Amino acid sequence: MTDVSILKVLLHGQQIGTITNAPGDQSLFAFDDAYVADPQRPTLSLRFKDALGGLITDIAKTRTRVSPFFSNLLPEAPLRDYLARKAGVNAKREFQLLWALGADLPGAITVAQADGNPLPPDVADHQVAESDRLKHALRFSLAGVQLKLPAIEVAPGGLAIPQHGIGGSWIVKLASARFEMLPENEFSMMTLAAKIGMDVPDITLLALDDIVGLPDGFGGLGGSAFAVRRFDRSDAGLIHSEDFAQVFDMWPEDKYKRISYRNIANVLAAETPQDDIAEFVRRIVFNALIGNADMHAKNWSLIYPERRGARLSPAYDFISTIPYLNDTKSALTVGRTKKMYEFSLAELDYLASKARLPEKLVRNMAKETVARFHEIWATESKNLPLSKDMLSVIEAHMAKVPISAL
């Protein structure tokens, strides 16, 4: 048995590279020569784009983990442990985990065992065929911490979990033992965002009884579930995407570190149309008003609808964290501060200046968002599936955010 194992990396169904696992659990990603030579190659990530627009091919080896771009495709915390256990692999050994979950990753990437190549270390040691080992495994990877599952739409108005976790065009997020009414919270904030005019995928709030095929251990918390249509899936096939932890080559656990909104703004200004900059500003203002302290690097993403050019992805993971956590700091610095109670138009002016964004566009979008937010909140907040206490906490918070007074 060889000590080297290889996974092939496919983008839109075409192989673009390999990840090699060598003795010492070292992993190395390398692009295929054909992908490097193709002037019309589809974009894998801006992380691999150099200052002149060329492809970065010098990629460092990693140990135990795969490189940050691929590590960010994998789930975190309890979901990772659950899926690793189902697949019979070690959750800390990311090469093996990527092998197990590579059939359904975020974006248009798939990862599979290279033709004629041996199974990864430890997997091969068990002398279990891949088909048998993965027969009962849920082979999907939805990055993040919250318990979530892929789902397919079934009539009438319900959702079903695919038998092997592959191919769902919806994400189902379940209740939390720690945070009360979390599905209702996300549904409410995403509903408000859509009514304000943000780019929000289809969403629904449904009872667990309306979900067919929940795996053992996922329905025990009861309550409602929040479902959102995946923006990286369509009738025409997979749509490639990446989050900003991938863009900046960050490990998932560093999603609150290293970067600020200025860094994201710089990327958007260089790579996307002005409409995306306006949407970016709208989301910053909105999340400050609702008290969302969790808009970290992985909660901002790009999509590649035409396979090469980047656009800001539809919105996701909008939650008012203020009813749960006594934290009034944004996950990322806006201009000079993370403090929501210091978030003013002057902060956005500073961000626009440093990131070289059109100041008039930024100011106008901020004012428009605040006015629209107050209008929608006044008419719709009483219809949201939230408790009076939660609504009161959010209202008290927004009154303290300076930009709310625009």
C-alpha cells in the first residue's frame, strides 16, 4: 500500500487540479497544466489571482489540514463531528474529511478519489470499500457552525432530506438548544431584508413535521426550521461561489480576524459593478440596525454566475444576535471602530475614503436604507414570528445606533 493518496478537484465538472496527501499527513494542492494554460479558465478563487491578474500556482503545503481555501469548504463544530462520524473518518484530518464529503461542497467544486488511486490513509487501513463506507454517510458539506442539512423541495410545500445528503437545492437550519427561536429570528431578519430591497434567496419557515427524512439526532430540539434556497444551485447546474475567508486565504477559525469591511470593499470595488457596492453598504447598515454581531468573513461571499467575473452573492445568515448576546460590536471593523453605538455616517464616509468607494453612492444608499428600514419595521415588525421581548430588545438597540437617526 502506497503512502501517497490523491484527490482530484473538479470545477463545473472539469478537473482543474489535485490534492496530494503524503507521509506525515502533509497535503498539497496543485493546478493541472491544462487549467493553468487556459486563458478562459473559470475562476476558482480570487485568492489565486495575482496583482497582474495572473494565476498564483505556488501554494504552500499544509499538515493535517488541507489549504485554507479547501478547509473553508468543510463544516465546523458539531456538524463536522457528526458527518465525520457517519463517514467513519477523523474530523481533524481534513484530507479524509474532504474525500468523504467532496460530492456536495459549496459552490461548483467537487472532490473525488483520483482514478486508480488508493483510498486515503486510515480509510484504507480499515480495508472498507468506498461504496460500503459511504453507503450510509450524508455526503454533503455546508460550511458553518449551526446544524443544517441539504433538502429538496417536494409537494405540497414540504422539504425532504436526500437519502445520501447529495443534491439538495435548499438548506434547512434547525432549532438551537442555546438560542431561543433562532429559525424564527433568521426568517424574520431575512424577511425584513427582502422587503427593504436586498437580494435575498427564497426562504420559508416550516414545522419539523414538514421535513421528510430527518436523520437520527437532528429532530430532537423540536420547534420550527428555517429553510433557504441555495444560491449556488440552479436548474442549469452548480453556480460557483466563495466566501471572503477563502478570498483572503484565512483559516475558518480566523473569520473574525485579519480583515475589515475596508478589505471587502476593496475587492468589490476592483471586481464587481457599483450595484454590488451599493448592496454591500445596504447590508452593513441593515445589520448594524438589527444588532447582528456575527457578520464575519464567512458571512460575505462572491458568486461567479458566468464562471469568470465575480458578483456579491445573495444575502445569507442575517440574525439579530442582540437578544442573545450582550455584544454591541460588529464582527468586522467598519471604518475605525467595531462599536455599533459609534456607527454613524462619518464612519461610512471614512470607509468610502479609505476604500476609494464613491462617497455619494455610499451616503445615498445609507440614508435610503435607514429610511426604508424604519418604514418596513413600523408596518411589518408586529407580523414577525418573534416574541415581544425580542422585538423590544431590537428596538432599544436600534435607537442607540447613531446612523438610525439619519
